Amino acid sequence: MTATQRGAPATGVSFRASRHIPLFVLGLGALTLCAALSLALGARSVPLSTVADALFGDAHGRDALVVTGLRLPRTVIGLAVGAALGVAGAVAQAITRNPLASPTTLGINAGAGFAVVVAIFALKLESPVEYVWFAFAGAAVAALFAQALARRAGDIDPVRLALGGTVLQLVLLSWTSAVMLLNQRTLDEARFWLAGSLAGRDLDVLWPVLPTIVLGLLVSLALSPALNALALGDDSAASLGVPVARIRLAGGIAVVLLAGSAVAVAGPVAFVGLAAPHLVRPLLGGDHRLLIPGCLIAGPLLLLSADVIGRLVIRPSELEVGIVTAFLGAPLLALLARKVAR
């Protein structure tokens, strides 16, 4: 059975998205509702009418301050980080042809975490704003190293890329733990960021990496027809005139831009990049021209939903969003691994 028969779309297939418009509208509606709940719910719940008044400057007082000063930046960051992680996961799975690939399995999250912990230990950093560029640099170096491990005869082997990223992740996680155990201050300062969280961030953390997120999204959308060809296999893609090595390299750069930026802002949030494409495919199919825009909605929807759940389960305290996504994502990973093994 060929890849086309299994449902992998080719670049020559006519592109008809009109029948999927209701699904996109429904997804945007769900995301709008989730964003509204993110502004309204928490240790102190605020009525939606007050949320609307606060956003338009018609409400003042404590509730309005909670909405505009604390929850609005948190929600905006969740939208940006979720979109970046969702699209990064779709591109990572395409360039590796591995349904279990994600920024986590490619070593990007672990690279960012290790760089931040070393920076905290060596430079005495204390604020997420100071972590941003160290996290981004660590993610980029880890991705480059994983691609170097995956090179064979000048080309990047997708299987070796996934395996090399997983090995690199385990090594970096062990080094991160070792550095944290060397210094109590580093442990106290880094463990909250390493859990993955949207709390305690303001938009000053997002602005420096917003251009790289936008660039990564644009590159991913531009690559979507070629990613369809990669699903057919390298030989078939090359026969269609697709420069396989360059497309895979460009896709890897897009994943680094997106996942590195997301981790720099929110910490190493797991499973969003893995789960978003698998939730979108049954609805929109495997055409990346639809899948990537779908993940642009599904990623923030997953992340904001997890953040709202984390605020409510142990009120008035809350769970970091990275803990919630890990708790919800572990069963999904087990199901996917079982499905792939069949």
C-alpha cells in the first residue's frame, strides 16, 4: 500500500478547504470561549460582564485590575505559546515522519531548560525576562546537535533525528538535575520555571520572542505543500521536484524558532506539541495546508484549557500548566505509542 493510499496528501491534489470552514469557525469559537474563561476564572472568579467592561475600560477596582493586570497578559502569552507549540509539533512530525515527534522528543525543551539552569547557577539570574535568550539559545543548540547526530551521507535521516533527539533529551535532563543539586538557590529559582507555567509572566517576556514566533509560523505555512510531499517518502518527494534536504532543514529551523520561543517564555511545557496535531488530523485530515492552521487553533485551546484547569482544581492555590499538560498527556502518549506499535 502506498503512502497516497494510506491517506497522505500529495502536492498535486486539488485543495478544497471550503467544507472545513465550519470546523475552523467552531474551533475559533471554542478558543474565544476558553480565552474568556481564562480571563474570568481563578482564585478570584470575575463575572464575564465585568471582564468585558474591564477590557473596554468601563470597569475599575479590584476585579478590573485582576483581569487587565494579571489575567490578560497570561491569556495573551498562552495564546502565543500554545500556537507556537501546536504548529511546532505538526512540523516536527512531518519532517521526521514520526507521529510521536514533538519539541520534547527532539531535545529542544531539554536544551532550553539546561541553558536556563546553567545561567541561573553561573549568572545569578532571578527573572523570567532574563531567562528568555538563554532558553532560546539552548533550544537552538540542542536542535542543531540533534540534527548533527541525524546526518547520514550529508542528509538528515528522520529516524536518527527522532532517536538522537530522545537521547539528547535524556542526557540534558540528567545534566540539568546535576546542576540544580549543586546549589540550593538554583534549585529554588529554576524549579518553578522548569515546571512550565503561564503565571507570573507579563508581556515584557513575550515581546522579545514574538517576531521569532511570527517568523516560525510563516515559514511553517509556506512549507505546508512540501511537507505533504515528505509524507510520501523521500524518493517520491524528490521525484516531484521537492528538495527534501532543504525542506527538512527549513522545517527544523521553524521548529526551533517556534518551540525555542515558547519554552523561553513559559518553560518546557510538554505534550501540547504532541497532542495538537493528533487532535486535528481526525477532523481536517493529513493535508498540512489545513493541519497547520488547525494546530494554530488547537495548540492555544489545549494550553489555555490546561491553565484554567490548573487554577480550579486546588483553589485558591493552582497547579502549573506544565504539570496539568503532563498529567493529561501521559495517557495520550501511551495510546499513541500503542497505536504506532500495531
